[in-house]
Amino acid sequence: MWLREQKLKAGIGFNTAVLQLLDHMKETQLSDDGPGADELANQMQEARSALYLLCTDDTVDLADALARRVRSTRPTDGRDDRRAEFRKTLDLLCLDLLRHFTHQLRQEIARS
């Protein structure tokens, strides 16, 4: 039971940090007093470190792939059509990986 709870907490922390960082990168509405990109990246890394200690290689590999994708994505300056394309690409690539990671983590938690 303890291991399942710890995996759940780490997964929630990772998912939350990833989504907040994606929102920040898409320049959506985070409050001005909310965490900045560096703090969100640190939160994501901290949660990912917990996943390393608690989860199987398959789950960790998905978390790594998602973290790499998020870190390598940069917002596009310039025209609205390029910004819209960036947001669409970001959503498709990162959210698909996030869904896959979440599914894997759910299966792993159910087996714990």
C-alpha cells in the first residue's frame, strides 16, 4: 500500500509539473505569482527522480522521454500562425506522451 501511494504522489507531481510547464511555454494564463519555468522544471525533475526510485524501467523510460520532449520544446516568437502551429505541435507530441505515461503508471500502480 505504501509503495502504491508513493508512486501515485510521484506521478501526480510529475504530471502537474509537466502540464504547468507546457502551459507556461505556450504562454497560457499562469498567474503572475505562480512558479516560473525554472522552478517548474525543477519540480518536474524532483518528481521524476522519485519515479526512478519507485517505478519500473518502462514507466521511467516514458517519464524520461516526456521530460526530454518538454525541455527541448521552445516557444515560437513571431507571427500568430507560427505560434498557433507551435501550440498544436506541442499539444500533439507532449500530451500524447503524457497520456501514454499516465496509462503506464496506472497499470503499474494497479499491479503494486
